[in-house]
Amino acid sequence: MRRREFFGVLGGAAMAWPINARAQQNAMPVIGFVKSNNPSAPMMNAFQQGLNEGGYVEHGNVSIVYLSAEGQYDRLPSLLSDLVRQQVSLIVASGGLPTVLRAREATKTIPILFISGLNPVQLGLASSLSSPGGNTTGVNMRGAEMGEKRLEWLLRLLPTVGTVAAVVNPKSTSGMISKIELDGMVEAGRGLGIKLIGLEASTESDLEKVFAAAVQAGAGALSINGDPLFTPRRAQIIALAARHRLPTIYPWREYVEDGGLMSYGPSLSWAYRQLGNYASRILKGAQPSELPVQEPMKFDFLVNLKTAKTLGLTIPKIVLAGATEIIE
């Protein structure tokens, strides 16, 4: 099923009245949901499911204001400042580290929920996973570890591959996440006997260039990381992988469901559902400082046999045996 992308963007003056009106007329809490890129319907549905499980229903006893920076990180401060001025009940900072960092700069009192690709303690978002402290908590998706695991699955698929390209976004929080993840992948690749080439894409047009660069560099496979720039553009990325006949592994199952070859990582829907659950607990009086940062214990490994056939690949038994789901 095709996923529909949707978003709501409200300017500061334009959004002030609706938020105040909801608070006064409906006497209900308001959640500010801020994303660096356009949120997808499945992720929002998962968040709302978590809220529902905690007894909150949008338009019933809670309001949600959805805001998107549309990939322009410099818009985040103004979006978040508007929410702080309106004194929303809590802020969901989604779509990567830039959003939560800007949210923390905007307020030290309003609760903030995040999804992080790297350990939030290492990034200074939490004092510890069990007791975050401050006004932030959320989900750590363990992104650096996932990059190394994706390399391992590529090697099982293509035992003789010598060079693998990894695509990251260098402008994701000044390249901090990209550097940490790439360093880990280079080290893991060295241990696996693979040459790892780091390629950078920070705009939609860059994606065309990195696939061509990967082929020119002799890469036999490619890995896409979980940067929020890439996920909304997965149709373009999948098409580029097919055009260049380059076996590619992705971070989220949504890529494979839409025609990508393989994916390995935790469930985005699970993460957003946890945020919805935490949001309901905070609305009932829980403090973010006392809510442990959650980490996924289950990881999905999907293989698309139709795409493999198109690429002329025979999937080894060891790969099929390790798949949690096979799409035919």
C-alpha cells in the first residue's frame, strides 16, 4: 500500500489564534509535533495509537499541532519558539537530532519527546538512559550499530563484494551523526575485509550524484543510513538503485515494502507508538526526567525477492533464513 505524505505548516502569527482558541474553548491539552521533514501517515497513526492506548484521542480530549520545517533546518527555531510562546503541553521533536537540539534551546521547562539515531547520553540529551533528567526523554534507535549490521547482511548477500558505498547526510547536525556512523562502518568494513566508501548527500539533487559516484568508484553494493532527509525520498532512492543495478540495503522496512531490496533496523512505527504512550503519561502528570529512554529490542530484516530477481540476484539461504519477512 502506498503511503501518503502529509504535513501541516503554520506560521507564527497564523498559528497563535488556533492554539489559544483550542486551549480556551475546548479546555484540552495541546501537543506540538515538530518534524524536520514532512511526517508520513503511518508514523502519525502510530503516534496517535500510543496516545489512544493512554486514554487520549485527537480532537476528543487532546489537540495536536503538526509542523514541518520541510527539510529546512533553519526554520526549526521559529516553529519551536511559536509553540513555546503558546505554552503547549509538550513538544514532540521528530525527524532527527536537529529538531530536538533546537527544541532544547527553545525551552527548558516544556516536556520534549525525541527519537534519536545515536545514544542520547553521548549526545548530551540525557544524563542516563534509565533516568534522563531535565525535560527530555524518548527513544534511542541505535543507528550507529545498525550501520554495521547492514554491512554484515550485504556481505552475506554478496560474499565476494570488495567495495561498499555508504550514503549519509553531512549536514545532519553539523555532520556529527554521519561521522560517528561512518567511522563505525569503516571500522566494521575493515574487519569484514570490505572497503567502505563514504558518500554525502544533503539535497535531493545530490542523490543522483552519489549513485553515479558509487558505480564509478566500483562499489558492488550500497547502504543508506536513517537520516530523515532520505526517508521521504525513498521512491527516488529506490528508483536510482534499480537504474544503476546497485544492490542496496536500507534502514527501514518501508523502503522494501515500496520496492527496495533489503532493510535492517528497528520499527519506526514502534518508536512513534512509544512516543505516543509517553505523551499520554506526561499529560497525566509524569515527568520526562523519570521516564527511561527506550531502546528497541526487536529488529526487522526484510528481503524483496521480486527486486532481487530484477537485479539478477539469487538470495543465499543464509539470508533467507535470517529474514524476519520476505516480500515476493
